[in-house]
Amino acid sequence: MAPRIATRRPRRVLLTPVALAILLVLTGCGSGTKPVSPTATTESAASPTLAPGEVSVSSLLDRIDLAWPGVTSMRATSWTGQYDDPVQAVAGTPPADQMVTVEQVVKPSSRSISTTIGGAAVDDQVAVDGIVYFRGQSVTSAIAPFLSATAWVRVDPTMVPADSPVGQQLAYLTAPLGPPYGAVSDDLRARGATLTGQVSVGDRTCDVYAFTDAAPGDTGIAYSLSLDNAGLPCSLTQSAGGYANVTIWTFNDPAIAVTPPSNAVTTSGTPVSQAP
């Protein structure tokens, strides 16, 4: 059974299961997976005591926060697969038949999210300077069902209800780039993480830290987070039941670019914003 792993991710307007959550968060769910009750959001009566040689999860997240002001661009690639070893997952490539999400952000105000299955495009979302474009299943399922899945659509944010699925996705796409994790419980922040080795991610050599959200004697989600020398994340795996959600990050690469389409059709709203 694949884990339904708690993560922060871009909200989706797709009506079909979407690719993995992109970023480290410990509330919510992964996609394309079967449910597993997350334990990361449950506060324990007593915080775990760090063992000799352990560091707290909080200290790892603090390192990311300190390094984050130096980030000008980011690419996050995420997928789910079956792995016995988290390091094996990071060193590998997405399974050929799996859903893969690639999110790219270039400061100050450009973001794209692309979803593929088996290498074939399923959905694309692009925001540049507050102007948002969609193509694929988000168009045919929630924005302009009468258009082809290959047509780019430009959406006017002022015409979409903020509390609708499309409105929530518009808010995410146009939000500033923040550190790649969301609300982490005090319980998980206090847990101990163990340095287990190193892994190569692109041209970075990164320290790997392992921790879990499970109480002693329980089975929970196993996390493997790697950080580079600057404190930026290289990879994250979230494992349970032989499956792992995998995210790989690249930062400040000149090849990271977000380009708006030149042939988009403008729509004044979405079906949910139209009067009955």
C-alpha cells in the first residue's frame, strides 16, 4: 500500500489524482496513493528527548530558513515509487509510468508547474507577473471544458472566486517563493534526526538526515532529508509500506526559466464563476 504522506504542495484544479506533493510539509496528503493516517499533525504529551548524536528536526528547518534569502530560483521535481532505500530513491530517476511534477520558480514573480505521466504532458500552469495561464486537464476539467487539452488559456484572476479550486490555485501560482515546507507540528520539530551519510544530488554533495513521525513502537512515516553545505535542501523522501514520495531540488540554476505562452486564449472566468 502506497503511503498517503503529509506534504505541502501546490493546490490542484485537476479532478484526477495529481502528482506528488512538491514540498516538505507534514500535514495533508500525497497524491496517487492510498490513505494512511498522518501522525505528524498530532501533538504528543511529551516531546521526544534527543539521543546522543541526534539533532532536532527544528534545527534542520532553521538551516533552510537561514539559507533561503540567497535563493533566486528553484526547481522541484517530485514523484512516487517503490524503494527499499531512501538513498536509492534519490539517486534514481522517476519510474517510467509514474506521474511526475516539476515546479519552477524564478524570483520575483514567475512560477510554472508541469505534470506528466510516463513522460506525456498532462497539465501545465504558468504565472508571470500576475498573469496566469493553464493548459491540459485543469482547462478541460475546471476552466474551459469546451477547449482542447492542448490549448493554452489565460485566466483573469479578478473574474474567479477566491474560494474556488481555480481561485485557490491562482493564489498559489502568484504567491512569493517561500521556504519549501509548511506548518510543521511542534512535536515533529522536536524529534531527533540522525546523520546517516551523504548523497550526490546534481553537483551538490549533501548530508542525509533520517527521522520519523512515529512514537516508539509504532509504525509511521520515515523521512530522509538531505541538505547541502549552505543549508538548502537537496532531497526529501517520505516512506511507508515500501513506497516513497521523492522530491529533488535545484537552486539558482541559470537554466531555470519560466516563459509565458504566446498563443493563449483569454477567458473571463471559469464555469464556477458564471451565473447559472
